[in-house]
Amino acid sequence: MNKGKELDVKIKFGLKSFITVVAILFVVLFVVGILTFAIPAGRYTIYTTDISKADLPFYQYTEDASLNKQIVIDSFRELTDEENTSRLPVWRWILSPFEALILGSNSSNMIMIIALLLVLGGTFKVLEESGGLVSLVRVIMLKLQSKRFVAIWAITAIIMILSAVFGLQEQLLILYPVFAMLCTALNWSRFTAISFVLISSGVGFTTAITNPLTIGTASIAAGVNVTDGIWYRIIIFLVMYVVTSLFLTALAKRDERKATEKFDVQGFVTVTDEEHKEDISKSKMIIALFSIALLAVIITTAIESLRSLAMVFMAVAFIVGTVIIGRVLLGSYKKLGKSFIKGVKDVLPSIVIIMIAFGITYIAQQGNILHTIFYYFYNSVTNISPYLAVVILYAFVLIIEFFIPSASAKAVLIIPMLTLAPIDGISKTVIILTYLFADGYTNVLYPTCGTLLVGLGLANVSFAEWFKKTILFQLLLFAISIGFLMLAIFIGL
């Protein structure tokens, strides 16, 4: 039997990539720390229907989108040093990742993300060592034959729909091992494999159709219906889908041109009927595991009271499924346990990366500088052309995104501010659309985005390489999105 090249794709952080990412994050951490002393601390008065949470700093409740918040737009005032007691001194900047984990308002989300990644690491090591992933890829390869580029468009559509409709993004990192093995078989690079996940989900998340984390939260915060302007967002989705598919296809074709040995389907997969049946059996188990995990996320995301627990349900689904499948394929719980622990060890560096990224946000929040940034922004866009104002608005949200990667947190912070004091010529729908663009595309560009850093770590791709190879695509997305915003203002959306 000729199985061609060995499909050895380990889900493990490369040392060089890890050191690079940590170094970048620490530079950003210190820059943000300096900004908390350079930018005056300030605060707007914020009221909620929950009296116990009235007039608190936004970061103490921004994850709860169900609260009815009102911002008094003329209430901004700079805080004195005596009032700004939460700002971290220099010596605590290093400790900020630990404080964010223990004391931060987003500590529960942080813990869930870390736990989920550790579960995924263990799961995929079990699937790798049991031969399940190899079997799945061989089955896919036989189905693809010469239609590999058509498959790119199909894969992109599926991932973008999951992100645009259900708000899935970091959860889709579960698909990377399959794409990594598939790309290895096709002479495509790990860079292309992780791009399938990060680029497709990032663009899909941005072109939100019903994404509850972005358009859902923003619509609630602005007091509008989630269906307002949906026809325009669908058009944007379709345009961005074509652009994204062309980009990913170009990556794959470039890999093939660089390959010393061209891919040959028949040469790669040659198995007996008995082996093919075994592959089919294993593949069905793997597909069932992935389907149940995704179904758990979709169901919990659709139910508002369970939305915050989506990652927990997915982790539980993976643990139960891994125990069942691992016991069947590996033959014993002892082998299952050893394999799972190996996988957990492989992704331990992700904890460091996630903690530092959250530490950056924690420093900015404790320094009370985000309301100040908004105050000066708002003053800059009054009495100017709406076309120029929307560009400044875009830039403003890009700045906020660097400090607060969380989509729902930004929506709750800035959407009420902007919609309670609207800018002449810019509707609530356009404000929300600007927020969507600035929030989503940077999820695959900014080094403060945990999903990007973890994805690059899994693929052993450095941030510098990622930036270099995607920056032109990012600039294209920026130009297209600016065009859509201008058109929206022109037609009076």
C-alpha cells in the first residue's frame, strides 16, 4: 500500500514563533501602560436599569449586553489622580496578566478560552495518534480528486456563513488540524492551512448577517432592529466572499508553484478496499465529534441565556467525544490519557499568550483612558462632512479595537455613545456598519487578538510572516469597506 507522504502535522507552538509573539505583546503592554499616564483619565456618566451597576466604569459590565444603558453625552469629565485610583503603577504592568486572570472583568471568558484550547490540544493529539485524522484526510482526498480549488470556495463559504450568522471564530480553530493535514497532502503550506480558518472566519465575522456578538449586541445597544440594513450586509458578504476565496486560491496556487513535487491524487492515496472501509469508519466518528461540538455551539449561541457558555458546552462535547473515540481507536484508557496529556502540554504556551493579551486590555481599562479617547474623537467629527466623519469614526474604532478585542464589549461601550449623540449625515445603521468593519478585519491583523495569536502558534507561523503575506489583502478589505460606507451614506442607508 502506498500512502504517499507521511501526514505528520503536530498541533504545537514553535519556539521561535512563541518568543516573537510574546516579545511583541510585551512591547504593546508597556506602550499601553505608558499611555495610561500620558492620556488624561476620564469618564462619562453611564446609567443602567440595574441600579447596583449604575455609574460604574464600562469594563465592569460591558459583557452583559442585556442591560439597558444610557450615556449622558455631556457628562464627560477628567478624573483627578485621587479619583483615578485603579490605574496600575509601573511595577504592576508585569503582573497585569495575572491580575486580569484573577480580578479582571473578563476573567471568566479568559478562563474559558484557555480551558477550551487545552481541551482542543488534548483532543487533536488523541485523534492524531489514533490515526483518525489521517483516515479523514484520505477519505476527503479521494472525494476531491481534481476539484481542490472548487473545494476552497466551498470551505470558505461554510466558514464565513458560520461566522457571519452564528458569530463563530475562535471556536473554528478546531478545524485547523484537518486543514493542516489536507494542505500537507496537497503540497500547500501551513500558512495556507491556518489562513483557511483565520481569514475566512475573520471576514465572515466582520460581514455579520445575524452575528449575535456584533450586529446583535450593537443593535440592542443602539435601540434598532437587527434586520435593519440586512440586505446591504448580505451584498457586502457576497462581495467579500468572492474576494476572500480568490485570495485563498491564490495562496494555494503559489504553494503549488513553489513545491518541488507536484501533487498527484492517485499517487498519494492508494489503499485497499479493507483499508478504505476502516478509513470510512474512523472518519464517521471524527465527523460526528466535530458536528456535535459545532451543534453545541450553534444551539447555545442561539439561546441568549446560554450564549456566554458556548465554549463550555463545546469543550464538554469534545471531552466526552474524545473519551469515547479515543477508547475505541487506541484500545485503552491508559493510552488515551497519555495521548491527551501530551496534547495539553503542546499548547501550554497558549496560556502565556492569552494572559498577556488580556493583561494589555486590563491595563487600558484600569487606566480609564478609553472614555477620554472617545471624547476627543467626538469633538473632532462635529460640523464636518459625513464622508470624512465616517473615516475618522472608522479610525477611532480601530484604536479602541487595539485595546478591547472583545466585539460585545466595544459595542456596549461605543455604540450608545455614538447613537445618543449622532453625527450629522450618519445614521445609526452606518455607525453600526462602521463598527462591524473596524472590529472584525483587525481580528486577523492586531497582535492583541487572542484568536490570531493562538492560530499562528498552532501553525508555527510568525506574526511577522503573517503580517507580510496578508497586509495587501488587509488593505484591500479596508478600501472595499470604506467604499461600502461611502455608498451607504450616499444612498441614505
